Amino acid sequence: MSGSIVTKDEPQNKKKSRTALTLAVIALIVVLAVLTFIILYFAPKQVSTPTIANVKPVAPQYLPYSGNASRIFMVSATPSYGTYPGPTVPKRDGTPGIQKGAPCFIINVTVRNDYSTENPLPDHNIFNFGSPSASAFLTAKIFNNQGQISATDVTPPYPPVPIPGALVYNLESGNSTTVTIYLATNHQDINRFEISLEYVGSVPPP
């Protein structure tokens, strides 16, 4: 009688083959799982960037000074989130330190000098140079839904001499200039800000 002969070892060989296949599949699944974990762990993380669109714009206006409207006209104020560009400054003499690259709220402010002989500078009786050129210091206040945020004006050069803020120097009557204010803060929930005129006069403060 002709036909194939089945040996007693054949079932064991099939069993071994199935076991080896099962182990190979398990090993493949483990390798794929490990590779997936590595890819997900080391993939670049998407950092949520705060949107400046949530910050209420400031209308052009004459900036108040000493309880009255000055003749320094704020043409525009453009905010952004960024970092401190200057060198690291350690804390000293009660002045907060600031690290290079520290988070900041930044405002580019364009102002115009509308002082004239008809509308003289506050110190025109002391300094009368015949031309109403103005020097000023600008800073800002920032707010979120909880109220005003405590932030240090670190506008370079920092530490401030003599007043914190951005210096407008010797701006001729009718002319405009743009300065940049840096406020050190970790807050990214700012929804409005105010520009403050800390000083205005014919010469910078001593």
C-alpha cells in the first residue's frame, strides 16, 4: 500500500513551529510598542504659544501726567510676548534681577510731541530753550481677569537710571518716535495694558 509515512516526530515538529511563530509575533509586538514609545517620547513637543489677539488694543490718546493730560500723544501701542534681550542682571540693592531670555510682555509704543510755544512743557519756566523739545519716560501696567499683574519694568538699560521705562530723548515738537517697553512676567493671560507717562520735561531727569 503506497502513501506518505507519518513519523511520530511530526506532531512535535508542528508544535515547535507554532510555538516559534507565536514567540516571533510576541517579540514583534514588543519591538513595535517600544519603537512607538520612543518616537512619541522624543518627538518635538508642541508648545502652546500665547495669543496676543486676546489683549485689548489701546486707543490713541494724550497720555496723562501729574493728573492732567500731557501733550505727548500716543499714536500706537503694539504688544507682543517675547524675552528679555539684555545681559543677565543679578539682584542688588533692592532691585530685582533679570535673566537673559526671561519671559517678557513687550510693547512697541509710538508717541508724538505736541508741545509747542502755545502749549509749553511743564518745566518751561525753569528751562526755556526756545524750542519745546521733550524728553520723557514711558512705562506700562498690565492686567488679566484678576486685576493688575505685578511686573518689573526691565526696559534696557537695566537697572534703570534714574526712572524705570523707555526713554524718549529730545523729541522735537511735531515729531514722532517709537520706543520699546519690556515688562518681566511669566503671565500669558494678559488681556489689557495701559501706557504710563512717568516723566516729561525739557531735559531728562537728573
